[in-house]
Amino acid sequence: MTRGAREFIGPITFEAVTGRPVHTEIFGPGHALDHIRLAREANVVVVAPATADFVGRAAHGLADDLLTACLLAATSKVLLVPAMNDRMWSHAQTKRNVEHARSLGYEILEPAEGPLAVGEGSGPGRMPEPDEIMSRVGRLLESKSSLKGKKVIVTAGATREPIDPVRFISNHSSGKMGVALARAAWRRGAEVTLIVGHVDIPLPSEILTLKTETVKEMARAVAEQLLAADVLIMAAAPADFRPATVAPEKIKKGKAAPKIVLEPAEDILRSTISRRKKASVIVGFALETTDGIRNAKEKLKSKELDFVVLNDAKEAGAGFGVDTNRVTVITRDGKEEELELMSKIDLAEILLDRVERELNGR
Ligand code: CTP
């Protein structure tokens, strides 16, 4: 903790909350080589929040406190997360310092837009959410940048097909699997586009995300992105049917219940086959309640997939809404591999390993 940080929160509070020792001093008995030792131990150094003053001192190589001295001694990756008043952030000197810090190899996570302290209104300067900072740290720590230079599209969540201005047809997809896949691909260095319908979880702000509502919109977004994509992972649950007509006004409660006529919605995977780049890897999911393997194999063929990830909608701990999944991966050559129950985050890594193996084999 720097002197500035200690003006806000006492080191004892920090130590109690984290259960970790807090280092503050560069001088004094017993601290002589702290900056060297800490710098050597670090896999990554994160300064969050980094004040305008700190960015300036770091950019100029000053080493007048423990943290700046650590930075100079560190050989690991460094992430600075500037947070300050928006006018201080826009100052030419701050910009110069940030650019200088970048040129030294420091990663900068730009501040978020939003309400600032002391009634200063809204603007760029807020520290990004911890989740986003952790995600960036994950990318820095990832030892492999195995998907660098690859464009990966991931779809996630449920589409909504309107019945009238207030009602829609949808499904229980939460988007968890798709978002886990998008994050994992991003950490591996890919250029990721996440195309979402309705999702129940926070979206990763570091990933380019296109929001869609209906199957039609999602299909258009996939079609546009697909031409340049190396990988498409269709983890979304787009509707199969939609109301044939959308009532322009809210359907009133009459005597008899209204009949809603449905029409088939376009199948996104199938309707975009001709737009796939040669040698791209296409992954589909199959959510089944009966006859899983047979149905999944049928989907693999008709949707021309490289592999299909089968999950059983009725199994506890798998499928919609939960944090875990148990799947069987079926490849084009008919190989079936049953994976154990695991978190969607772990499963995302395994699936991406497969995707990479496919990509590298071409
Ligand atoms: N899918 C799609 N477009 C749709 C519906 C599904 O591209 N309109 C994709 C899903 O994202 C998934 C795969 O197709 O990757 C299989 O989805 P699933 O709902 O299991 O199968 P369906 O093809 O919809 O067939 P059914 O509902 O008859 O099982």
C-alpha cells in the first residue's frame, strides 16, 4: 500500500480482510530488500487503482517508495489500472505519462466511464470492476497465447421472439457456457466477438459484444462476422419457432385464449454454412432430453460441424442456468468422449484445447 492508499484504508483493515501481510515501507529495519524480494516473487504486478501521481512516477522511473521501487525491480508483467478525476485523466501530461508507461511495456487498463467521486458528474476515470481487472490479469498470466491472431466468434444466451409489444417466446439459456468460452478464448489471445441474446450474467466488458434480440438479428450478426472468423462456437440457444405475426398492440384478455401461430425460425448454423471461411472450425451444442447421441450426431452432420457438445437438459448439474456441465463431445469421425461433471469454466478450457487441435491440424 502506498502512502496515498493508506490515507483511504488502514493497512490493518486490509490485512484483516485479505488474510495477507501488507507491505508499506521501503526503509527501516527488516525492510532493506523487500522491494527486490517482492518483485522477484511476483508473477504479475497489478497497481489498482493507479493514481495520476503514481502513473507519472512509474513512467519516469522514480523509486521513492516501496511500490515504485518494486516496479523497477520487477521482470514480470505489469498492469496499471489508472483511476482519477476525468479532467486529470484528460490532461496532456497524464496522457503523455500513460503513453510513456506503455512504451516501457506496462499494460494499461483504461478507466471506465461512469459517475465519479465528489459530485463531479460522469466521465472516464472510474476504476474498472474487479472482475474486469482479474480477467486482464488472467490474460497476462496465460502462459500460452495459442489463439493469438485467430478470430473467434462465440454466441451465448437465449433469443426472444416477440408475440406482442410486451410478450415473447424464449428459453432458459443463461449464457454461462458461452461467456465462459468467450473469456477463455480471449485469455488465450484470440480476437473474440461475443454475440449474445438474453443472458443472466454480467457481460465481460473487455470483449467486443454484439447484443441481439431475435434469431433473425443473431443470424445477421453471425453472418456478418463469420466471413473473417477462424472459429465459430454456437453456444447460444436460438429459438426454433417464432410467432408468425407479431401483434402490433398488447393482446387483451378476451373470452377465449388467443391462438398463437408459430413459424420455423432460421437455423443460424445451417443458414450461414456458405459464409464459413475455408478451414474454419465450427462447434455446435446439442441440448437433448432423449436419444442424445443419435440426435447430436444428426446435428453434427446436417449443420456440418467439426464437433458437437452434447448435454442432457434433464440431468442435474448440466445444461441451463447452472455453473457446471457434463457433456459428451462427438467429433466428425464419430468418436464420442464422455467428460466428467465439471464447472463450465473448466469445460471451456477443454473445449478450446480441442478447437486448437482442430485448427492446428489444418
Ligand atoms: N442453433 C442454431 N439456430 C437455431 C437453433 C439452434 O444455429 N435456430 C444451433 C445451437 O446454437 C446449437 C445447435 O444449433 O449449437 C443445436 O441446437 P439445438 O437446440 O440442440 O438443436 P436444434 O437444431 O434446434 O434441433 P432440436 O430443437 O430439434 O433438437
